Amino acid sequence: MPEFATIGPDVGAALRQGLVIPAHPLALTPERRLDERRQRALSRYYLEAGAGGLAVGVHTTQFEIHDASVGLLRPVLELAAETSRTFASGGRPPVLVAGICGRTAQAVREAELACDLGYHAGLLSLAAFGGEADDVLLAHVRAVGAVLPVFGFYLQPAVGGRRLEHSFWRAFAEIPAVAAIKVAPFNRYATLDVVRAVADSGRAAEIALYTGNDDAIVADLLTPWLAGPGASPLRFVGGLLGHWACWTNSAVRVHRLCRDAVAAGMASADVLALSAMVTDMNAALFDAANGFRGCVAGIHEVLRRQGLLSDVRLLDPDAGLSRGQSAELDRVIARYPHLTDDEFVAENRDRWLS
């Protein structure tokens, strides 16, 4: 039986308690090189806003950084780790999650890099495997899990994911290296497949469930997902979310409200109404009207308006906001000002950028 990497007890406990983990964007100069000052400022923003961790090298960071010709994976991972270590001098170190992509040889190299840089887990994308059999995917997970604890990732098909059945997730959850799963198919049936699989695996007490369903953030965090007769319900304890890469201080408040409602055993009408508000904001941010084409650009636009980024600048020079997306952002920001954090950013931005 192969040996597997296991999550440290303190990190595992923090993950299972529940954290706000923003999916870190990529700050670029006009020449499309890494803008270290603004990249560091974003990390400082998330951590001071109350995030419990950072996810770096993930979809929101732009998967293109995993291309060796781009040459950005190591410097981006290093900069976030370095900034987090500085922040950690005042308390518990943030949980660092590195995006892991590609076929097995590439993914193992990336896991080794992340491990060397002090990352606690790898958010494992399976997009490189197309429609291959479950056994092939599971062998890949085991190979990566021998190097770095695994944060599972159910990515929605609209941005490169694939349908994965209950049987896959049941076998996946049984792998000892799996410490958490980000469930992001934007599909309630598929979300239930993962929850049932974790419950059926017997490892529900060991695997932390994180919502990546940006269209159902509050609903996921409030729902008691039934595990079966006489069993305690499963819970999504936190989120690893692109949505939380902006308005992060507000996201921390929303997460706390949901945790308080769960602890009280009752969600008030105000908390339930919050679910629809957050989803409406996400529709604009993630460009749902245009098949999510502007999802990364929407995050950049909010950060640009707040002065944390200088422009909406992605690695693909042809990528950007969709037609009408800026107006949609105007609408939701005006309608839900209590779900933004412009004042918090304005008070601290110059220090973060220094």
C-alpha cells in the first residue's frame, strides 16, 4: 500500500472548522509580467480581511501560469507563501492551497514545488484527463497524494470541468491523502453526489467540504446535507471561491453569519434573503449571462475600481469583460452596498501597496 501525504493536525483542524479561502487573482504589469507590488497587496488584503487561507495557481489565478513557457507558477506561488509567512507572525499561519494541473508527471512536479514552498494542500484539477476512465483519474490522485495532501476539485463543465459520478467520488474520498473537497459543479444533483460519496466513504469526519458553487454560496453553507438515517448531517464548513477574491471583508461577515445560524439551529429570513443577494451579485461578477466568459475579468474589474489592480489585464490579451458586464456590476454594487467592502479597502489600500 503506497504511503500518502497527510495534512498537519493544526491545518486539518482549521480546514474542518471552516475557512474563507479566496481564489487568488494574478496582477500583471502593462507588459503582462508579474506585478509583484500589487500581487503582494492582494494577499495582504485577503489576510487582513479575515481570510483563513489563500488558494494560488487556481482558475482565478489563470490556469495559463501552469504553462512552462509562461514561467509564472513558481514566482506566483513563492510570493503568496512569503507574504503569508510575514502575516503569520501575528497569529495562526494561513492555510495555503496550491492549484495542481496537468497530466501525472506535471502534476507531481507541481505538487513537489508546492510542498517545497510550504503549501499545505493541492487543489487538484482533473481537466487534463478529458473523458478517461475513473481508474486512470484515481491513479493520478494517488500519485499526487503521495507528495502533497489533496484538496479535491469538482470543476463545472462551463470552465473546463467534466461530469464525475458518485462512484468516482466515493473511491476518491477513500484515498487517505484527501483532506478536503471543493465542490463546484454549479449543479445541485452533482453536489449531492459528492456529499453522499463522502458520507458513504466513512471519512466524513476527516474530509472538509468547501463550496465552490458560486451561484449557491449561502445555500451550501446553511444546508444540513443528510447522510442517512440516524447519521449526523454533513456541512459545507467554508468556501474556496473566486467570488471571495473581491469584497472579501464582506465575505468573512457572510461566512460568520452562516456559521452563527448553523450553531443556532435556525436561519432567519434575513439570512435566507442574503442567499439570493449573493447569487445576484455573483451573476454579474461571474458573467453568468454570457456563459461565464468574463468570470475572471469581473473580479479584476472590481479590484480595479477599488484601486488594488491598475487595469483589467489578463494573460490572454483578447480576454476581458463581456458586453454589458460592467453595467451589471454597477447595478449589483448599487443594490447591495452592504455586501461590498469599498470603505475597508480604501482605508488600507495604500499600506497594502507600500
